[in-house]
Amino acid sequence: MSRAPLAIPLLLAIALAAAARGDEPAQGVLTRAPAVVTPATPEYPADAKARGVSAEVVLELDLAADGTVAAARVVTPAGQGFDEAALAAAKVLRFSPAEIDGKPAAVTLEYRFRFEAPPPPAAAVLRGVVVERGTREPLAGVAVAAGAERSTFTDREGRFELADLPPGPVKVVAVEPAHERFETEERLEPGKALEVTYYLRRAAQGLYEVVVVGERERKDVTSVTITSSEVSRVAGVSGDTVKIVQNLPGVARAPGGYGMLVVRGGNPNDTRAYVDGMEVPLVFHFGGLTSIMPSELVESVDFEAGNFGVRYGRATGGRVDLTTRDPSSKRLHAVADANLFHALALVEGPVREDVAVVLAVRRSYADAIITEAARQSDQFGVSVAPRYYDYQGKVTWKPGPDDTLRFTVYGSDDRMELTGIDTGGLQEMDQLRVGTGFLQAAASWDHRVDEATRVRAAVAYGFVETSNQFGTFGTEIDTFHLASLRAEVARDVGERLTLAAGVDSRFLPTSSLRLEYPEIPPPNQLPDPDPRKIRTTLRLQAMEAGVWAEATWKPADGLVIVPGIRADREVMIATMSWVDPRLSVRYTVREGTTVKGAAGLYHQPPLPVYLTHEWGNPSLHEEGAWHFMTGVEQRIATPVTVDLQLYYKSLFDLALPTDGPERYVNGGTGRSYGAELLLRWNPGGRFFGWISYSLSHSERDQKVAGGTMVPSGAAFDQPHNLVALGTVDLPELWNGLSAGFRLRYATGNPYQRTVSAVFDADADQYRQVVDPTSTARMPDFFQLDLRVDKRWVHRTWIFSAYLEVQNVTNRKNAEGAAYNYDYTQRGWMTGLPLFPSFGVRAEL
């Protein structure tokens, strides 16, 4: 818009002559000045108006005696089209006649046309938030551009604002490397702010978060950390983050697929499990179908097959620690998931700005599915039918930037029984029932004293109940109340040294064990036909106390040396104490190449039943092991790395059964050694996967008739264990589609060979005779699993469907030997048959 030009007529000094008389000079005095009768508004040059350019043009006008414009000339030009517009407007002007000496006369005068640019319209504002499509998670660092000249980046909350934008249509572009380019057109109103929400779709190569398999900290030499929901697409693990541990080097396949961790040839009780640093009685539900913590709540899983640091103790095998994630403090988030194993419900969100909460519950119905599958088994077919449920709750409070408090409650309940239609003469197999339940509440406080000092303290209290029935052979009902304490402080002393110390203790204020078992006869001796059962109730108070200190020293670039020492005291039926020194070293030779090594001493108490007067020896003391390890990590190419480790474990003072009255003594020894290889294609693209191979050998010294000690294979010895798995995105076929596989091969588990049988007339049944000096192996294990996932990502929620088929070849893998009534025929208890599982999931 523009105002009308301002006309200022100025009579010139020369307007004294009479223009009507030719070249005769005008005489007289100007008695009346001309005045504008018909004004004119020049046309504003369009280009200049669009650019907001103002100007002024000065004309000289010759007026006739009647006041019309006879001629016009530009005296002061402005260019840009203003001069032409002024001359055109001058032709429209008309004045009242000028008078000289009272008579109309022709005159010449100066006239100005002023072009004033219209004021700019009120500026517009574009503001909003950028979130990920489907998850609604705010995206930080997204470049948002409005037009060609204005741009900004989103903050931590995904918010942005662009002010002083010209009204009208504008093209908006949002760009972030992990997400697809977003483009749209907005119409901005003058003087108004437009609020928007933009949903960016995650790029095809990163539709899911990634899995990280590597060192948890650079100081650790054997630690493997697994994070994120990428695990949900790995075939054969049923979407369980923790089960991926069973596919790593050093972990043998648990017999029967049970929820146990068999690490480097050790017994399952040699490895301890933790949740947020607090010990739990089990990490897998019975049957090993899934872990006690849903993957949706797991931030990471730290696994060490051996040579772990002094922060953890009372174990001669490995350790696994589930770190739960904090609930979302940004928005309400809900998940519903159902498949043939179980159904899950989860809800989380902020209560206020500094407090967030998450609740989850899961219930299985796999027992009904597997029981039906067992009906299709051949003779001697026996399958495990587990039933479980678990529940979790967590509250996070951040009162300040240096403090975080967390309150967690979690628990599970498991029941399992062996089922089978035709047992082929097996006795009382349908009466095997096992049950375990536990509940634990924990609270932790993380505090940063200053830039160099960090403190963490955690306490937990809970109970464990166990109820087992082994046919008419025996029963067991246990109840334990457990209180745990873990506290540590770490301080950086300069740039190259960090000192840390802490306590790690557990207390059993009350416990009750009700046991009913017969005396176990020596091998190959006929038991009493009417054995005397020992019934006892033990009420115990116990304590496990540990203190530790550790230094992380970096004497040179690339070199990390971690010495540590730990002292433990165990007070239960017996009292025992020990001190464990440990050392680990890492050295980065060059970029992409790291060598490492470690050595340390480890102790653990014997199983509680070995310490009882009725079945064991209260004078037993702790079992021990020396761990030695060396290895190298090498990056072969940008996405491909290899980790090779050689290890040796020397076991001593193992609890060993004897023929004497003490029943058990600390006379057992053993060793375990091998090589572990992890070749992995790191995530970040459309494919990820790895090949894991363990070559191992495990031995235990066993006492046989005559008191002779002979070496034999350990119960969980598996010389070869190979796992290959991978998952690939297939957007060419269908956006959001992925497919994966897992192939697993393992040497068959050892078992004692039955060489004959004798008829026990008193009991009216046959008794097997085994050869304790030799063992046989079950057939090798092989299983192929496949999985297909499809995701539909909507603006504010995600729907997924998946199909997983375990044991697609329907191979009948042997899990244990079974015999007919007189031991003349042997069959195999087989594991899970071909088992398809279809599931759906909704997340908002």
C-alpha cells in the first residue's frame, strides 16, 4: 500500500512573463498563484513497491493560461520507473489559472511527486516441536528451515521457533541424519504465530534402536554390553534382551533349554545374576522362555564370562547384571504385547516435572501351548510346561542436577512340571513339579559431590519362596527373607587415576527350609526298599559381607591397568572368609587393535544343602578358582570387528561327595579352558548380526569306589558351541519389514552310561547300574529359528506384527536319557518341537 503523492507547487521567479505573447518578456506582478484543481496519483512501480523502495521526483511544469499542463520536464530524477510514473501523472494534473496583474497568464512552476513505500505488514512467527513418527519422542538437533534464508535447530525437547517471517505461503524443511527428510508448506498470517508438530519417520536403516555388543567400560576385559530394543527382532530369543546372552561366546546351551546360565563349563550356581546391582535368585523364568524382566524395561545387560572386577564377588563363574531404564519423563507411553508365550501391558509417564513412574505386568500361557505340543511327541517324549508371571514398578525422582533417587519393585512367580502322554515306563515323571517365586523392593541414590567425586548407595529387601515335589522321592519348601546393601564412592585423582571403594553385602534375617528326602545310597548300591526319609526344618540367619577397593590407572595413552582387592565373610551354618586379588590390563596398540589380559582369584560358598548336618558337612569351607585370560580385539573393516579370547580356570576346594560319615569334603579339583570368538557386523545399517564360537573343555575330579580320584568331563561340558544370527531390513519389499535367523549347534551334553540293571525283589522293580568312571554324550544339538517382523508407523502410535518359528526343522533334540522298566531300552527326552509364535504389539 502507498499514500497519494504530496504536490508542492512553487512559483518560480521567472513566472513574470506573459507566455501568451510570444517572446515578449512578461511584465507585471503575480497577483494569484495557481492551485491544484485536479490532483493525480502516479502509479507506484511494482518492482520498487515489492522491495519497499521510496523516492521523490521533481518536475518543472509549464502551465497554460487556463491552468492545464502544457509541458513537463524531470528536474531531479529517481530512476527505477519513478520518473516515467511522475511524467504520466503530470498529464492528468489541472490547476486554477494563475493571474498576473489580475489577469490569467501562463506560468512555469516546480512540482514534486513523493513515492512513499507502504509499511511492511506485521511479521509472522512459526514455532513448534519435531518428534519421531510413531514413538512421539522429541528429536533434538533437527535443522528446520522456512524459506531459503531462515533456519534454526530444535532443542533437547524437540522445540524450535522462527520469528520475523514474511506472511504468506512458505516452504518448511526439517532434516536430521537418522530420519527421512520432511517437507511441507505452511501459510503464515500477518501478526500471528503458527503452532505446528512435525513427525519425522526414522530412516529405513534405523527403524529400530541398535544393539551394542562391546565393552561396557574400556577398563573391563571380558564385559559385553547389550542395549536397546533391536534385540526384539533377533530370531530365537522371543524378543527378550537377556536371552541374547545365551548367544554370546562362553555361554553353553543349558540342558533342556532351562533358564540357566552355563558359563565356561561351570555349574549354573557358579554364575550370579543382578538387577541394578542387587542380586536376584534367578534371571530366567523356568523353561528359559524369557527373562524375569521385560525387554521394554531393560536399558542394558552387562555380561562377563569371567575375570570380572572386585565390585562383584561370591561367584567362581560369571555374572550378569540387568540395568533397568528410568521411566519416561516426557510423555505418557503405553505398550500392549501378546504372543503365544505371554501377554504384556506397560504404562509410564511423568507425575510432575522431576518425578516419573512406570508399571508393567506379564502373564504367560505357554504351559497350555507346550502341553498340547507334547501330545504329538513320540515314545519317551517328555516336555517342560512352564507357567510364569512377573510384575515391575519403578519411580524416578530427580530433585536436583546432582541427585537421582530410584524406587523399584519387581517380582515373579514360576511353576513348572514335566508332561508327556506316553512315558514308556518311566516312573512318576508326571509328578515332578517345581515352583519359585520372589519379590524384591529396592531404593538407590546417585549423587555427584563435585566434578571428580561420585557416590552411589542402594538397599533392597525381599523374599524368596521355593516349593518342589519330586514324585514320592522328596519335597522341599523354602522361604528366605533377604536384605541387600551396596554402596560405593569413586574419585578422579587427576586425569590418569581413579580410585573407588565400596561394600557389597546381603543379610538373611529369617529363613526357613522344610526338607523331606531319603538318604542317598552310594552309586550302584541298591537302596532300601522302604527308605527312611529325613524330615527336618532349618531356621537360619545368615550374612554375606564384602568390601572392595579398586584403582583405574592410565600410565600412558591407550594403556589401562586396573588392580583391585576384595574381602568377603560368609556366616551361615558355617563361617568362612577369604580375600580375592584381581588385575586386568588393556592396551590399544593402534587404532582398531587392542590387546588385553587379566588374572584373579575368586571364591564362593558351597550350596547350603551341602552344609547341613542331615545331608552334608557343616565343616565345609569356601570353593575357589583362579581365572586367567588373554585376548585381542581387532577391527577388520568399518562395520566388522573380531574379539578373540583364550581363558584358563583352575578350580580347587570343590565340595565333593564321599563314602564317609562327613558326606562332603572340600577335596574336589577341576579345570576349564578354551577359546572364544565373536565376529560381528556392527549395527548402524540395514543389517546386523554375529558369529559366536566357543571351543572349551571342562573337567572335574570325581571319587569312585575304592577312593580313587579320576578326571571326568563336567556335567555341563560342551566342547563346541556355535551360534550364527542376523537380521536385515527389507524396505524394497515392504517398508517396515525385516527378517532374521538364528542357527545354533552344540555338542551333546554328557551323561552317565547305564551298563546294566538288577532286579530289586524287595521293591519289585529294576535298579540301574551305571559306570561312574566313564560318561557318554547325548546326540549333538542343532536348531534353526526364523523370524519376520512388520511395523506400521502412524503419527502417534506404532503397530507391529511378528512371526517367529523356533526349531523350523522340527529336530527332536535329546535333552536327557530315559529308560523302560528294566533298562533294556533307552529313549530320549526331547526338547521343544517346531514351535511357531505369532504376536502383535501396539505402542503409543
